[in-house]
Amino acid sequence: MIEIDTNMIKNIRKDKILKDAYDLSFPRRVGSEGNLKARELLVSKITELEYKPHFQNFTYSYLFRSFVFNIIRIIYILGIIGLLILYFPFTQERIIWILIPGTLIIVLLLIEFSYYQEISQFSLINWEKFKQKKLIRNGKNIFTIKSNESILIFSDELNEFQLNFEKKSKNKRHIVILSAHYDSINVSYGPFLIIFTSIFNTIGILIIGFFPIVLLILQGIWYYTFMIIYLIFCSLTILSLFLRLFRKLQNFSDGAIDNASGVSTVLGVARALKEIDLPNVDIIFSFWDAEEEGLVGSLSFVEKHLQKLINLYGIEKIHVISYDGCGSKGQISFGRSFGFPRVIKHDKGIVNKLKASAESLEIPTKTSWFYYPPSDHACFGIRNIDSVWFYSFAAVSNTVKDKKELLMGQTLANSVKISLQYLLNF
């Protein structure tokens, strides 16, 4: 551990961090002019900080990633509705009435959870062979490296990470990937409908899937009362799923909270560390594209480069922080785990270190679990890399209300301070 200049951390100012977030607050969905403008802006800011930018191009089809699973959901939803209408009115067997739709809902629940959990394991497909350019999108990850004495380098010619062979014997270090996605979208609903569909797509399916167990042991008025509640949740959950199926992704959100705030936080850390050597840790500052399309940018990086980094450092020495929506007035939080029924946990290492760093700075934080992987850290976490989501809750994410006026400079500054304290403690 190096000597920590506590004054350096305490004197982190919000001005430049907030300006970086303001500069990036404009619509920038993948494939749009705004997305290209955001890339140029990021390259400019990285170069101004005297870091060398590197790039990774990738190609994907949004249609495939959304269409297949939407069809699966529709089939199950229609199956449940069909059984309720055509079969159940003609049977007196209460256990069958409950278990059949309950089983179908549980299957749907597992499909939902498995999709979100396993999306990071799909292989990217070269869709160019279909020659349907309207189905193809081109993204670009941007990253740069801070490595003391240039131990870690990136070969643009070979498109891979390497160690400087003259320094290789000294590489007993950790590597931290500080990342944020720079694309933005909005869906064709307002914040209320987004929250509604999120709640019933998660809690509704859980309650409906396991409620039959409760109904089987109830008698009399309690049975009919809970049956009415059960049917209400069925209706609301099905409604929310249909709303999610037919929502449109659009390019009208300024994406200030989600995720100009994350990009500005990573840039803030890079700026603060510009003149500081970290003898025990190498850092990759990464800016992912196409996160809003299904974590595609970070997935591309993982499939191309993760194994090389594991070979160079060892899996236990790689840490990933995904800054996503960390500039709102909400309390700074860490996503400690995600997934169901298989939970991917991160709190054994990086979360505890981040919380300790925050406590030493007297900045309150909290941790949380999500049933789906809410950001790019999932692509690493599902491969047993110690990773975490760094955020502060904002209900405006993915809406046209996500404006720069909602950015909180102090939250951004605190996010940078916690990150610096964490890095300096290696």
C-alpha cells in the first residue's frame, strides 16, 4: 500500500467532473450521429489527459437479441391465457386449477432469469453474411491504460494486451477495469410505466410463481380472497410483459444520469491519477458502446480480451467496476450480487473494499441485489471475475426526462473520491 495523500482526495472538485457529464449529455444511441459525436468527444478528452486511446470495433444484430426471447415470452403468455379461458372453467380440481398456470408462470420466470443471467455467455455472431445492413449495428469500445513503468501495454497491431517483456518479472500486480457505457436510449414510455413494468416483471412473476403453494393450504373466505389477489397479479404481470414486449427503443434521451455520469466519473479518476504512480495496480479505463442494446460492448471485450488478461494477471487479481447511473441525488450504492436462481456474488472482495473506502471518507453507501444483471459488470461477474455495479438510483433512466439538470456534482465528486481511495489502498 502506498502513502495516501488524503488532501488530494478531499480536494477533488466537482466542476470538471460535472462539465464532462454536461458535455456528453445528448442523444447518442448506437448508429446515430450523436453516438459518433460521443466517440470523438471521448477520444479528445482522453488525449487531453495525455492517455493513449485504443479501440475495439464489433458488429452485432439487435433484432436477434430482442426478437427470439420476445417470441418465447409471447408463447408462454398466450399459453397461460388460453388455459385460463379454455380449460379451467370446466374443472373442479382446485389443485390442477392452481398448479398448471403456476407451473407455466414458473417456467416463464426461469426463462426470464436465465436470459438475463446467461446473456453474457452468448457468442457474438457475424451477421454481415446476411447482407441485411439494416439489421446490423457497428459499435466501438474505447479504452486506455495506466500502468506504472508501462508494464501493461496494448498492441494496436495485434489487437491484444501484452506485458512489456523487460518489466515482466515485476508484474505481481492487480488490474482494475474502471468502466462506463457511453451510449444512451429511451423507451417509448414515461418513468411511471417503466417502473410499473419493472416491478411487475420482477415481483409479479415471483409472486405468481410461488403463490399456488399458499393457495393450496387456504380454506373458505381466505382462499377466495387470495385467489382474487392471485388473478390481479396475473393480470398486471401479463399486462406489464406485453408492455415491455411492444415498447420501442428511441434516440431522444440526453442520457445525463444514464450514463454521462458514469463516463465523467471514470474520466475524473483518470484525471486525478494522471501524475500518480500506482506500484501495485494497473488500470484500464474503459468506455463501452451498445450497453443499452444488451451489454454488447462489454461482452465483445470479454470474449476478445478477458482470457488474455487472466493469463497475464490471474483471475483472482482482476477487478471490475461498472459506473452506471452514478450521478443522481440518490445514495451511492454497490450492486453486490445478481441472478436467480443462481446468484452471482461479488461481496467477498471488491464491495467490501469499496465500502471501507467510503466509510474512511465518511460517505454513506449501501449494497443491493438485482435479479437481472443491471450493467456491464455482469459480463465479467458471470465468468467469476470480482466485479460490481457502482450507482445512485434515478427513476429517469432510459427516459426523455434524463436531463443534465438532474446531475448532482457532489455525488459525482464522492464517486471519484471513493474510487481513488479504493485504488490507493491496493
